[in-house]
Amino acid sequence: MAFFFSYSVNEALHLSEKEEENTIELFLKIAQEYESTDQHSRQILLAQIELLLSYCNRFYMRQFETRKVHNNSIIDKLDHYLNNHFDAQDSLRVGIPSVEAIAEMLNVSTHYLSDLMRSMTGYNTQQYIQNRLLESERISAQN
């Protein structure tokens, strides 16, 4: 299951009007079932919660596709930051930037950034940083 419940408010799931209506309807069904006390209530309640989480996962994964322009902007900012960092004279002294520092600079949570990077590049944030470092070192060695 994704960590999307630990994200910042600005990283909330982006729902269409119809998806929002369906989600509210499901919450109402869960609340109604919670009030029931027959022998099937627990099983039905768990099934509805599982359905809600499945929908959340669908919406969450879809937003990386539907928000590509926004996500590309985040990756562009990350690339710019890494280029400046690796080009700086004191980058060896300062070291590799942490995922936490980069996420803070980009104003996103570490979980969201890692999921976004994995979705867009196939690498988590740490792997992406390391690949960029190796690429930077390779370019420096050629010059």
C-alpha cells in the first residue's frame, strides 16, 4: 500500500467530481455499516474499507500520469539543484544532499518525492541522486 496518507496537504489526492462523489458515497456506506450489528457487518465493513483503499491507490497512481507537466517541473527543479550542487567548488566538502533536504527545498514530502521519482524515472530519489552524481563525475573526468 502506498504511503499517500502521510503526505502534506498540498500533495492530496486530486479527484474528479465523479470520483469525489463515489468516494463520499463509499464513506457514507462505511458509516452506515459501522452502525450495523448483524453477523455480516464486520466482513462487509472490511470489504468496503478495502474498496476505499483500492480506489485511493488508483487515484494516487493516476495522478502521476495526469499531472506530468507539474511533476516534470519538480524534476526540472531537482535537476537544476543537483547541477548547481555538483558544480559547486565545495560540493565534496558538503557531500551529497539528503533526500529530506531536497524534498524540503521542493516543498514536498520525502514519500511523495520518492513515489513521484519512481513513477517518472524508474528510480527512487536516492538512486536518482546517486545516478546524477556518477554522471557528474563521469563528465568531470572527461574534461
